[in-house]
Amino acid sequence: MFLRVVGTVVFLAMVATAVIWEKTRPTIAPTHHNTAVVGATLTREIPSLLRLTWQGYKADEIQSDGRVVDHGRAGVSTSEGQSYALLRAAWMDDRPTFVQVWAWTRYNLQVRPDKLFGYLWGRRGDGRWTILDTSSATDADEDIALALVFAGRRWRDDTYLRQARAIAQGIWRDEVVVVRGAPYLTAGSWAPAYATPGPALNPSYLAPYAYRIFAGIDPAHHWMRLVDSSYRVLAACSLSPLGSGGSVGLPPNWCAIRRATGDVAPIKTIKQADVYGYDAFRVMWRVALDYLWNGESRAKAYLDSSAFLRRQWQRKGMLSAYTHTGAVVGLPDVPLFYGADIGDFVVSDPAAAQTITARKLLPLFHQQDGVAYWDQRYSYYEQNWIWFGVAMVGDALPNLAAVA
């Protein structure tokens, strides 16, 4: 979300806990040499785990009116949280939940004339619950628009498609900036005007798979050019030394693009902007999805070139947050990160992806008082990204926009 500084501090303070899955879980001792056995086991388990944890998430995080509650941030709601719930509801074919979440989102967050969403809703100092910040966050806007396209296709409702088109048009108008003749996706409605060093970008917001779909519902804008610029700027921000003096090829949480030259630059005013952290790790999942849906060669090339994560796994059996030069930041093993890092492995090392899923992701499953969840029960960010990662391994993220 918009300047996830508070979120970064909270997550860096999390303690990684070892968990024991249910006694009924099959015993798995995965290695790189038993991929077929592990793969068959995962195929059987994943659909059930996704259903159970979706039901658990609804019980713990989604109110009856459709508001997604972030328990770790004083009960606020964000456009990001609403967007994740909409995507998951569409993928789970859960129309009643989709309707509730979308109704709350429209009424409470879609308060801007451009049809984009205020990113933060919560309790004011005077005790009133209301919108707290009307600035938009591009990742949420595009994820909501994509979820609406999915809903329109899956449930054959053109109203959702019209709503998605209006949001896509708002994204282009207020969150895309043109630099030296090329359009670039910025981080939110506030970001195109970011003066020094230039428009602010969050690489983890880049979703080329979505822009291909938006091109179909909003042909008036050059969405395929945004696909091209997304891959260019993602590679540039990953390979540039930024403010760190070097790079191991990982994307940063934040970077900027200079208006005069089109070169990328570090953003020194945002804490841990150069770090591969709690924003940037999502890049791997988003890029992998473009490859899995569209066979995009640039997605494959980018993930293949991101060998640092695979080397870390091979050498240490752990993944974490890293500086731009590859030093561990915070905890040496962060369960949350596997949920999106898995995209790198699914595409570039499928055997390791199966192993990581069995060793690191599936053991995070819990049930308590009839509620299923991943790792830390009331960590909304973990619940979503571990679910997304397991779903990717389980081939449970279809491109619903392609439904006839």
C-alpha cells in the first residue's frame, strides 16, 4: 500500500514460529529428488487447504458488511485488503462474498471523482469511522479492476465490466505518467507529481497480466505499451545500484524515474526504499503470473535472471528480506516471503518450488476452534500472500477474463 512504512516496521518485528500441522497430514520428507511424489501429494492437498483457509479468512477478517479488517493496525481497512478479498472471492467462485466486499468498497472507499479508491479507512481521533486518506494506491486499484473483470466474465454480469472499465480509465488518467514518450505506472494518485528525483514507482505494483486484460475493456488507452514499460523499468530498478553501491538483481521496494532522462533513481526519502522487502517480494508472484497466463518471454527472462533467491535457497534453505546488495534484513527466515517468492521458483526451478511448498508453506496451515488459517492467525498480510502462493503452486489461479 501507499508508503508501507508502518507495515514494514510491524512485519520486521514478527517472530518466525515453528508449527506442527494436523496429525492427519501425510508425512512428507521432500528433497529435490522426489519431486513427482511431492507434486502428487500437493495436488491432493492444496484445493482443500485453499477452501478451508478462505472460509477461515472470511470468519476472521471479513465483516458481514464486506469490510476487511486489518487487526494488526487498529482495525483499519485498506483498498489493498478489499482488493485481495475481491480477487480471492472471484477465484473461489464465492459470489455472495464478492457482492458484500464490493458493496462496502464502493460505498466507503470509491469516494474520488476518478473512480479510484481512497487507500485508508479507519477511526479518526474524534472516534468517527470514516475515510482517513483519499490518496489512491495503484496496486489496489488495478487488483480491484481485475477482480471486477473476473466477476463479469465468471458470473456473466456486464455491470462489473463497466465498473472495471471506469477504474481502468481512472488508473490511466491519474496514476500513469508519460516520460520521454512512454507511459509508466506510478504508485498512486500522489506519485506522478513526486518531484525529487521524479515520479515514484513501486515495482511490486507492476501487473503486466492485468494490463493485457485492461486493453480488452479499455481500447482507448495504450495498455500494451504499459506492459512494455513495466518490464523495462522493472529490469532497470532491479539492476541499478540505486543508492546502495551495487545490486544482486532483486527489485527494490521503491524507485523513481527521472523525467528528463527516463533513468531510474533511488528514493532517499522513503525508509528502506532500496530493500527487497515487504513490498518488493510481491514482484516475483506478479511476474510469474504473466508467464503462467501468457507465456511472456520477458517474464521468464526476468525470473531466470533473479538467481539470487535460488542461490540463497540452495545454500541456506531460507529466504528473507535483503538489501540491494544481498545482505539479510531482519529475520533470516520469513514465512510470509515464500508466498510470493514462490513465483520465482515455479517458473525457474519447479522442483525447488515443490520442495519449498512442502517444507515452508504447507506446514504453516493451522486449525483452531474450527477456523483454518496460515501461520499467524490475525496477520492479514500473511493470510493473503501465503494463500496466493499456495494457490499458484496448486494451479488454482485461472485467468477468469478468458472465460467464454
